[in-house]
Amino acid sequence: MADRVPPTVTSSTPIGPDVDLDAEDVRLADGSRLTEDRAAEIVEEVRRRAGRPSLTGEAAASPRITFRIAPSTRDRAAEIAAQEGKTVSQLAREALEERVAAGERRA
């Protein structure tokens, strides 16, 4: 028997009608019944895992830094990142880490 492939869900995927889990018998992939409590647990688990993983590997989210740059700098950074097979975020993170390390060596 072939494995079932779930449909792709996007922001434009229509949402179906609500299901009364107390009245309907809805089963999870492992065969257990989906209850309102279990559905709430699944939602909380997904919300906790939302976003990218921490750079430190710990449960806490990595801190973010936001700053503005000229469009030409962003465009050039995107070109360099693509050439190196990286994201602009990776390129910026590496540049900042290098600058901070250089400052520590001078101190």
C-alpha cells in the first residue's frame, strides 16, 4: 500500500467547516482519536516550534537584530549570497560576527 501524501497547505487553502470532535470520530495517523484537548495540545506544540531553530541549539529563540540599508547594498548582498549558496541573513551574520571578533582582538 502506498504512503498517503498529504495535500499542500498554503495561505490560500480554503478552510473547511469546524468539526465537533466530541461528536465526530476523527483519527490521527497513529489511530488514536482526536479530541478537543489533543487538538489544543497539537496547536500549542506547533506554535512553540514556529519559526526557525535557535542558532545555539537551545530551546530559547536566538536574538534578532534589525537594521536598514540602501537598496543597492541589499541587492549586492543578495547577489553575493546567491554566488556563495547562502542566504542574505547568513551573509550578514557572518559579516557581523567577523567584525565583532576583530573588535575583540583589538581590545
